[in-house]
Amino acid sequence: MKYKILILIIAVIFSAGVVCSVIVLNMPKKNTVQIKSGGKVLYTFDLGKEKDRTFDVTTADGRNTIEIKDGKIRVKDADCPDKTCVRMGWLRSGAMPIVCLPHDLIIAFTDDDSGVDAIAE
């Protein structure tokens, strides 16, 4: 009986450690996000400083509605046929950018932490 309880406690501690590790590893290291289209940087945001807002990014191929809320960013709406970028949800990890292939739009965390709040070209 004592061994079963000990094994159960060890399993719970191990499981909690694995869950915490996954959460920490998926958290972005930086708050700086870039929105790119056609290889050009359209916007750069520090999500830690950016106010909640919604705005449109229009490229030659179409329109994406971007939402910044509570220090997170996502594609809220798009006029592309598959809307994969909308279904990707909030940008959570530096390893998984939000991509809209029909509009050649990429939203990703960047290592550039220059303190820039927003840039529009």
C-alpha cells in the first residue's frame, strides 16, 4: 500500500513537471511581433505595450483583419477562401507563426526587441 501511494505521488509530480515544461517552452521569449507581406515588414509591435485594437492589413492579394488584445495577436477575419489564418487563433509560440498563404501574410515573433511600438511602411 505504501509503495502504491509513493508511486502515485511520483507520477503526479512527474506529470506536473512535464505539463509545466511544455507551457514554459511554448511561451514566447519576446513580445515583439512583426507582420510581413511579400518579404517586407509592414508592422512591428511590442505586444507588452500595444493597446487593444483591430485593424485591416490590405495587400495586393486581399485583406486580413488583425486583432491585438490583452498582449496577444491574431487574424480575426480574412477574405481568403480557406481562412486557415483565422482558424490558427492567437499567436502563442515563436515556433508557429500565423500564415495566410493566399495573401502572402506572416505574423511571427521576432528577436528584434528594439523598443519600437509600431512601424508602418
